[in-house]
Amino acid sequence: MTENSVALDNPGTKNPDGSPSGPAPRTGLALAVILTCQLMVVLDSAVVTIALPDIQRTLHFSTVGLSWVQNAYMLAFGGLLLLGGRTGDIFGRRKTFIYGVGLFTIASLVGGLANSSGLLLVARAAQGLGAAVAAPSTLALIITTYQDATKRARAIALYSTVTGAGAAIGLILGGVLTTEASWRWVFFINVPFGVAVVLLTPLVIREPERIRGRLDIPGALTATAGTVALVYGFIRAASNGWGDGAAIGSLVAAVVLLVGFVLIEARTQQPLVPLGLLAQRTRGGSYLALLLVAASMFGMFFFLTQYLQNVLGYSPLRAGFAFLPFAVFMFVGAAVVQPLVAKLGGVAVLIAGTVLVGVGLLWLTQVGAGTSYAGGVLGPVVLFGLGGGFAFVPLSLAILGGVPPEDSGTASGILQATQQVGGSLGTAVLVTFFNTAVRHPGGQISLNPLLEARRALSHGVDVTMGVSAAFAAGALLLILALIRLPRPDAAAPSAVEEVDQTAAVG
């Protein structure tokens, strides 16, 4: 038994830096606390989407200003994830987790009470900051809480399911809260859960061993500025088109800053992001594949929501519940993915998941103004749920496998930053294709303006789903070319066992 495993088994021991190791971990409650935080973070963007029209009427937002209710959160969250991950590694993952959730909860309360557009935007940015501080510690705390390989893999599967299904759950919850109560409750709903997480975390989660070191300030500044510029460039391009000067300038600045960041990290003894994490073939390929899968999935939610409401005439509440099969089958996929990985291997399951997502996207290229939900939408939504469940878990295992424990928070931060940047990139690219397609719908011209508008929007959705399918195809090629996971036989450890052997506590 190692020194660190002894520390885990004896509640009275302390970590090497003198901090208390805390109470014996209650893995079930610990996982519930961690997943509650992750669900709050990932559904926050979607849950607000449904409420935007009511927010605009109440606080008198302009159309451009309203977009920043979403953008302020995405910008702070996506831009600060890397810094949040390394901060947790150095200053304590449980501590930063609590502080991040606390800030997110307070900002949610302020957002719900906001009586002006400016105050709401400040609250949204503060929510993003809190999420960026808390979110990278979620996966790291799962790794350090679960010592058993099988239980850890099951926990990671649930984490991936919550992450993937969060958008669908957010749409459903947003529709219910906005319709039955008020838009303010899409913010207030976070408060009781946030308070519970802050109070329970010290009781059920131990503080993992910290890294002795200093924060890489030059790396933190260039990484944060570069990521913020990148996310802002994508957001700006999605709103104003790829010819917008501010979007181009922001993306150019992002490239310069991120190249500078790489040069700094290569020469720093204690880098913000150890470049070796990205240089390993399987992990680097997994990050790239995740980027493309996220781009395709974010686009699906964004445009399918518009199709349901503007073409099929669904109310916000009904549109939210239309995604319920996605969430259900994500959980079904998570329930069966672990035995499938053990039997077939992680790469085979990952390929199957990516193919299911791609087939669902291709299926959606056939929707039209007269397509019914059951005839053209339900099937793809089911495939997305199963495909997402099959894809996200092996990707998470491939990324976390072999990560030194002192870098687990950083690896988790990069994982979530990849998802956010992938979603922003995908949305920006797809909006460009959508706008072009809507302006040139083709086909027979109708004298009915409403029917013509529905046909044009349907054509735009067809085109964007085709581009999203191309993203999924790119992810599939990366998986086939770069990702190698151990085969499920007795001679080689499984991907789950690899995570257990290489990502143990301290």
C-alpha cells in the first residue's frame, strides 16, 4: 500500500503540505455533489436560451445586446477554463471547487434579481468566471475520489452523460420555468443546489494532495487572453459574419497570443499546460476529435431548436420536451457503454458512437416544411443520444488515461475548454452556411410568404446539418488515424484500468 493510499484510509492524516485530508470519502454523495455542479455549469447556457424573449421584454435589451446574455457567459467560461484548471492543481481542487460554485451561486441570485440589462450582463460574466473555476475540478475530484477502476469508469460515464445531456435538460427546464413561473427562475433555480454543493463538499469530498509550485503567470495571461480572443472571434463571426473586422482582428490576435503561449510553455519549468499532455498521440487525437464532435452537437441543438419553433410551430415548452429522448438515450448509452468497452474495446465503441451521430445528422438533412416530428426528428434525436453516450465516455477515458495526478485538473480544464471552443467554432461556421442557404433556398417559389419562410429555414437546417455531418466525419477520421486504446483482453490493461493505474491520488 502506498503512502498516499494510507492517507486516504486514515481520516486523521494530513496531506504532505500540511492540509487536512478530510473525512473518509462517501463516494455516492461525492459523485452526486460533483455531478450537480457539472449539470449546473453545462445547462446554464441552454436553460437561459428559452427565456431570452421574456428577458428582452422585461429589461428592454436591444437585439444585439440580448445576444450578450449568452455571450458574456460563454466568453468568461471558455476563456478562463485553462487558468481555472491549473489554479485547482496548485491551490487545492476542493477549495477552488467550493469557491467557484459559491461565486456561480451568488451570481445566479444577482442575475435573477437584476433590474437592468447591465447588471444582468455582469452577473452572467460572473457566472462564467465561477464555472471556469469550479468545472475543471469536477473530473479531477472524480479521479481522486474513486480508487476502484470499475467504479471510477462508471462515475466518468455518468459525468460524460450529464455533460452531453445538459443542453437537452436545460432546454426542457428552461421551457418549464419560463412558462410556469418567470424567466428569473432560470437563475434562481441554481441557488438552492449551489448552496447544497458548497455545504456538502467539505463533508463528503477530501482535498487531494496539492502541487508544490507557483502559477505560471506569463502562461496564464497569454492563454487566458488568447482563449478569450478566440471565443470572442467566433461569437462575433456568428453574429456579424466572417467579414467583420472585429472578428478577424480578434482571431488574428488569438493566433498570435496562443503561439506565444506555446513558446512560453516550452521554456517554463512549471507550465500552465505541460505540452507533453498534448503531444501524446492518442490524447492529442482525442482532444481534436472531441472538438469536432462538440462542434457538430452544439450546431444540432442550436438549429434544431429553431426548426421546431419556427417551422413546426412548437411552443418553447414543447420544443424543450422534444429533446427529452436525447437525454433518455444518453443515459441508456452511459448504462451500457462500460460493458461494451470491456468487450469490444474503447476505439470500437467510440467509432460506433461517432457513426451514430453522423447518421443522425445526415438524416436531418432531409427535413422540410412539411416534415413531422415523429417522421423526421425523433429518429435522429435518439441516434444523437446513443451516439453521444458511446462517444463521450471513451474520449474522456482516452484523454485522462496516463495523465499524472498533478496534471489531472489541467487535463480536465483542457477537455472542457475544447468542448466550449468546439461549440463556439461550430456555431460560427454553421451560422455562415445557414445564412447563405436561407438567402438562396432554391426550389419552387410559393406565393404564401409564411410557407416560403418555412421552406427557406428548412433548407438552411438541411445545409447546416450536412456541414455538421462533415464535422462528425472529420472526428471519425481522426479516431481511425490517431487513437489507440488497449484491447479488452487479459494480456493488456483496459482503458479503465489504465486510468486507475496512472491517475491515482498523488
